[in-house]
Amino acid sequence: MSIIRVLSEDIGSRNTGLAIIDYNTETQEMQCLDATHFVSKGVSIPEQLDSLAQFLKQYIDTHKPSVFAYESVVFKGRNAAGVGVGIQQALGITRLIAYKKGLTEQSYTPKHIKLVITGKSTADKQDIIDKVRLVFPSTVFTKTHNHAADAVAIGLTYLVDKHKIKL
């Protein structure tokens, strides 16, 4: 039996969604083992990044994924530079940890994820949550914890693109 375990992440400097999805290449069955929302607020950026790094190391050691999939960071507008710095730093730390743990890395644009998951590149957060619920009905998401649902969607995008699964 061949299981592919995907760690997928919707990266943020303060709010990060993480998911672990198993895909059995023989039976073509998928299982969402975990979907969580990591929050680090009220501390300095270095403390937030350290907290995220410690959490990720433990999360990877616990779940032992072989693949790391994440959403490419796209910034628009006047305030993008200020917001983007923390997210870029979180992404850098995350990628370094995944690299050191030997994970295969894959990134996707937000539009591509929306298109793969919902069939439309203009999907909103609720569209993503609704589709993820259809695929994994026992996994509960709320709009306020949409980062975890986004992380599951990113993992599903990897499986659709690389293993041609059908949603």
C-alpha cells in the first residue's frame, strides 16, 4: 500500500491554517487526518515567527508528511508591502523547515486553487469551505477559521494536479 501524506499550509504571520491529508494511491481514497488553525497574536514578529517555527517542527515530526504544499503569496494595493513582510518571513521559515525535514515542495496561486477546488477562479471563502466539506464531511470549518479550510483546499489541489484525483 502506498500512502502519500501531504502537509498543506495557508501561510500567515499571525494566522496559519494547516492540514494533513493522506492519499492511498492503490485505493484512491483520501482522508483528512487534521485541519487546524494556528494563531500567534499579541507578541513581536520575531516571537510570532519562533512560535510558528516550533509549532511546525512538532507538527511535521508528529504527522511525518512527505509533501509540503502551500499557497503562493500574492500582494496587491498600497498596504501590501507592510502586510507582506510578515507573511514572507513566515513563508521563508516554513519553507526552510520543510526543506530541512526533506519534504517535497509545491506551491499554487490563489486563483489556481480556487479553480481546481470550485471550478471558478473567483470563488470566495464560503465556496472553498463548502467544497472542502463535500470532500471531507466530518471535518468542521467556520468562516472565522477559513485558514484551515484553505489549507485543506491547497492539499487537495496538490492531489488533483499531481495524482489526477477527481473531486
